[in-house]
Amino acid sequence: MTMVATSRLGEARHFGAHAPEIEERLALLAEASRVLADASLEPPAVMERLCGLVVPLLGTACALRLLSEDGLWLRTVASASSAPESRARFQALISQRMRADEGLAAEVLDTGEAQGVEAVLVLPLRARGHAMGTLTVWRDAPEPGDSEPFDPGEHLLLQELADRAAMALDVARAYAAERQARQAAEVAAGRLARLQHVTAELSEALTATRVAEVVLEQGLAVADATGGGLWLVDPDTARVTLLRCAGCTPDAEERLRRVPLTEEAPAARCLRELRPVWLERGDALEGMRKPALSSACLPLVVDGRALGALVFAFSMPHGFDEDERAFLQLVAHHAAQALSRARLLEGEQRARAALREAHQTLEAIIQASPAAIMLLDPDGTVRLWNPAAERMLGWTAEEVMGKVLPAVPPEHWDAFRHSLERATRGTVLDGAPLAGRRRDGSAVQMAVWTGRVHPANGPPQCLSMMVDITERQRGEAAQRFLAEAGGVLAGSLEEEETLERVAHLAVPAYAETCGVFLEDESGAVRCVATAGASEASEVPPPGLLVVTRVIQSGRPETRSGLSDADPTSACAGGTFAYLCVPLQVRGHTLGALTFVTSKRAYDAQDLSLAQELARRAALALDNASLYRDARQAIRLREEFLSIASHELKTPISALVLQVQSLMAGLARSGAQFDPERLRRGLERVDRQVKRQTLLVNDLLDVSRLSAGKLELVLVPLELGALVREVAERFEPEFARSGTPLELSLAPEVRGQWDRLRLDQVLTNLMSNALKYGRGNPVRVELEVTEGRARLRVKDGGIGIAREHLPRLFHRFERAVSERNYGGFGLGLWIARQIVEAMGGFIEVDSVLGEGSTFRVDLPRG
């Protein structure tokens, strides 16, 4: 500094300066050095101090201008004025920017030399050979005749001050740059540390939600932001969906949850343009707990595809310099990468879960499949064996895995091996039949589906699915059997032939012995047909006890392992199984059908088949019975017509002959006709008329009873008096035939009965006794027992055979030949209908050749 000052002093002396002035100027330079050295290395302080030294000692006003960074403009950064009244005008004058390449300033900056114009001196500010700006000094304009405003010595002094100010300014700038660089380095180091922390946290984030948590929890601290949010793009709906929000009110969070990409929201705009949106002023993001005056909206982009948007909001106006913008974009880049990884991981996890679920589903399907599933090597070695295979064939997975399939019998093994070889060449075997065996040695019929499987490593294998079709084949065979049985049973309506066909249907396909049992009208069970039974066996097993029990209960019975020690067995000869099913039709049990075998046990399917066969056999037997009854009815109808024509014709013929005889005798004798002869003739006519009337009444009663129109008129009646009255009416006929009539009547047998109908019953019974009694005594008994009246009519006549008794009271039924005894065969049927209509019953006991006793039992009330 001393050498520079001495040099400047020499120059001052050279320009004619006096010693006092020189000392004053040296003092000013020393003060300038001290002042500039105490400016704390702050450029504004340096410039203000410099202007303060110049004014008012060296000028009335001073302005210091610095070049802009682009070197095109000069901007006033410090000024001073000694006149307070003109300070405002001066400030307005110098506040405007000046072009650095125009006017006096351009010449000063180019030459590096001071230039003066009237009372203005412009000096260059240079340091280290570079122009930094200009120092302009104003003085009052000199009076005319005065010397220049600035003498050479003042030029030198001002230039020295400018050079020292430029040097101080350069030092201050260097210090500020170094401090700024140090601060920037510290900020960068802090940001780098926080970014590393965020990156470490993001590297451990496995879900998009966790990525959002890390970015907002850590990123807000990194960016010094007060709030923010992370949105994900939903390509299907052209919207962005809020994944996480920090610093937002609940209402704002709900409002910002879904934002269309077409809106002008910052997040949507940065996604549309795929570039950051920097909002340094204004309400950049609504709904924050603290008003957001600035925000940064950053797209999360990976491989040119937008995944979402990241927004940081700031409560104060915030200028984003290049470093901060680069830093925030780096945070967004790492967030996008983490989000992409999380999505890939989530996708991989979903794929693994789906694959695991598919494996579990496939395993569950294999385990739950009702079909046997097995994986076989081409040589038949088992690699997979599901529970259905174990249930169907009996072997467990541990017993067959790694071994050749044991379910194929040796005689079928070559064919099965050939099928596996075809399957490995690509031929699909669709439902091929296979006769196999179970672990217990029993046979099983299977349908097999086989296809080729290509494992990831190793030779092709065969996937086989097997279904047990044994029962299906049995069912199909049963259906064929029943169809054939239906045709056989429909081939005849003859009862005996039908019975034989029923017995032979199941032999030998389903039984070794078959028997048909029927129940007769007396309730006795008898075997009517057999097939397959030995000649020495009259009743095939299981015997009459079992058959009778089945017929009475109407429920089938089955047994396996029946031996001769069993009391229900009707034969000896070892162990056998049997089925006994009822023959039922129209709610009535006709009999039973038995099946016996010693070769196997009968099961539920055999029982079902036997019941169906029994139902069809019962229907066939019922049809045969109906056919027999129809033929019998036709025969009875023909007999009835024959008898009716004979019975109706006989009295009419006798009546006609008697009338002709009387008329002829009357014509011959005239008034001399014998009265006795006339009386006898009229009596014969009367008998024939009564007989004809009885026949007609019987026919009318049949019509009424068949139509259900029989009406009873119940009146108080003393039954003994009615019996005497009917006996008196029959007395002449009994006397004429020489048949004694005996009455044994209890006194006062009273009750409520239909007099006319009981007269008809008594007339029929006495007429039969007279007709069939062969002149032997007829005894009529009447008694009272426990409130009931009992009437017996007993004759000693021809009697009735035992086999005819069950049908004696049927319509048109007769126990004797119509050629020897007249009548329609309706009297006893009508009597039964009348008695039963009054709540009683009628029955008969008879011994052929010894007579019959008819009993009538009537309630009295």
C-alpha cells in the first residue's frame, strides 16, 4: 500500500499538486483503505462505503454501477448525494438500468480509462483485468473561465479509490462466492444424506402404500415442505387416485382422492405434459392445513410411462433454484423407481399367489375328484395316486407309489402297456374299458381316459383317469333283463303259463333257484311254481315261514350266509343267500317271489331289481287273473242267460198250457164245467205267476244292489212272528214235498229291521232248504245273545263241497248243476247284501251229503 501511495504521490507532484493537498489526499486513501477493509467482506457494504468516501469530499454525487451477468446492462447498486433536496430526483435518475454497450460507459469499459464530460467523471471498476462496472462522480458545473471540474490529481485519486473499491468488491465477491459455495456444499451434503436415507427407506418399501409413506414422511423433511401427496394413475378410468396425503384436511383429502387427468390441477397437468410444474407464487394447492403459496408437482415416470404424480407444498413463497429442482426431481425419480419395483413385486406376489392358489386348487381338485387320478410312467410305474383311486381299488398311495400299477391283472397287462405307449405318442384314450382288480381280489370294471403329460424335465408321462363302471354295467344289464322280462311276461295271459315264466325269469342270471308263492282265499300260502330247484325239494328256500312273513308284512327280506341251522331254512345243503319280495299290485299282496344263490351275496341293487321284477310279475299275474275273471264272467253271463231264458220260459210255458187247458175244458163243458177242476187249475196258475214274480224280483234286486240303490225301511219288528208267517206261507209246499219243518223260536226277539227285506232273506233260506233238503227235516232256530238276534236254518240235504263254500254267496254262483236245480244263483248273494246292509253277517257250514246250516246274525238296534 505504501509503494502504491508513493507512486501516486509522485504522479500528483508531476501534475503540479502542492504538498498540503498531497498529504490530504494520502490521508483520504488511507481512510479509504481502512473503511474498505472494515466492510465485513459484504459487497453491498463495500459499495455503500465507497460512495460515502467520494461524497462530499470529491464530488456532490456518486453512483456505482455493476455489470449484469450477461454483460449487457449496468445496474446501480449504490449511490450517494450531498444535497438532501435533490436526493430523490437523483435516485430516480440513476435507478434505471443502462446499456453497457452504449455511450460513455461503453467507452470506459472497453478502454479501461476514465472519461469526463463537463462536471461528470466516469471511472472503470476493474479487478484482475476484468471490468466489473463503473464509478460515476458528479460535481457542480464550473463557472465560465474556471478550470476543468476535475484536475489530474483528482483523477488519480478517484481512480485509486475506484481501483481499491474494485479490489475490495472482488475480494467480497470471492468471499461471498466461497461462502455460497460452502453453503451450497453443506446443503448438497445435507440433501445427499437425506436422499440416501430416503433411498434406503425406499429400497425396503415392498408396496405402493409403503412407498407413499416413505416419500411423504421422509421427502417432506428433505424438501422442507409443509405438505404434499402422491397420486397413482388409473389407466382404465383416465384418473389419478390419491394414495397418500400429508398436511391435508379431511375434506380436501376426500376431494382430491380422484382427479381426472383432463382437469387443470397441477398433478394432472404435470402427468399430461410429463414434466415438472413449478408454482412459486399463489395458492398452489388448496385444502392444506397451512396455506400453500408454492408447490412442486413432479411426474413419476419410468421408461417413459407415467405411474403417478408427487406434489410438495410450501407455506411460504418459494423460489426453486436449479439445484433444488434437480434434487426434487431426483427424489421423484427414486420414488418412481421404488413405486415401479413395488408394483413389480406386488405383481410377482400376485402371480406367485395365483400360482400357489392354482396349485392348491389343482391339488384340491385331484384330492376331491370322484374319479381315480393317477400319473404313470410309460412302463406303468405310479407317480401320482389320489384318494379316489385308493377308495376304488383299495391300495394306499404309500403302497403303490414308485411301483408298477397293481390293479391290472396279468392277463390284461400287455394290452394296458400298449395303451400307455400309444398315449405317450400323443393318442388320447377316451373311456377305454378295462377289467381290473381290487386289493381284496374282487373284480372291477373301469372306464379309462389316458393322455400324454409333458413334465418340465424328463420323458413324457401318462395321466390316467379311471371311473368304476361296475355298477353302471350292472344297472344296464338289469335294465336289459327287465326289458326282456317285460316282453316275456307280456307274451301270455294264461295264469299257469305266466307263473312258470315268472319262475324261470331270474334263473340262472340272478339266482340258482326261484319260487313263486301265492296266497289263496283262505289265507293259506302255497308254492305254485319253481325254477332251478332240485326234484326232491317241494318248497324252495328260504321256506314258508319267511314267505308268509313277507306276504303278511308286505316288506321284503334278504339274508346272506343262511345255513341249515337257521330255523327259517327249508332245506339243508350249506350256506346260501336269498331274497324274498312281495308280489303287490293295486295295493294288494298276491304272494311272494324268492331268489336263492350260493355263489355270492345279494346287495341293495339286487334287492331293487328283485322288487322291480316282482312288481312286473305281480302286474302280469294280476292281468292273467283279470283275464281269467273276465273269461269266467263271460261264462257266467252265458250260463246266466241260458238259465234265465230257461227259468223264465218254464213258468210261462206251464202257465200257457194250464190256461189253454182250462179254456178248452170250459169250451167243451160250458156251464157244466167242474169247479174243483177250475180251482186246481187256478192254483197251478197262481204258483207259476208267483214263481215268475220271484224271478223278476231277483233280477230287479240285482239291478238295485249293483247300482247302490238298495233302500231299507227300518221299523220295530218282532222277528219270531215274521219267521212264523214265512213258515206258514211255505207250509203247503213243505207238506206236498213231505219235508218236516221244525221251529225253535225264542220269545220276544225284537229289533229295528226292514220287514220286507228280512221276509225276502227268510224266503230264500227256506226255499233253498226245501229245494236241496231231499225230504229230510228242516229246522229253523231263533235266539238272542248279547243284544244280537241269531237265526239258523238247517237242512239234512245234499250238502255243499268245501271248495265251493267261499264262492257260495257270490253273484251267479251255484254249488249244484243248473240242469238238476233251477234258479239264477242270486238268492244267497241278495240275502248277503241285505243282511250286511243291516249291519249283520251271513255264513254257512256244510258237509257234502249231510246237509247245510245257514246262520244269520243281526244287531237289534
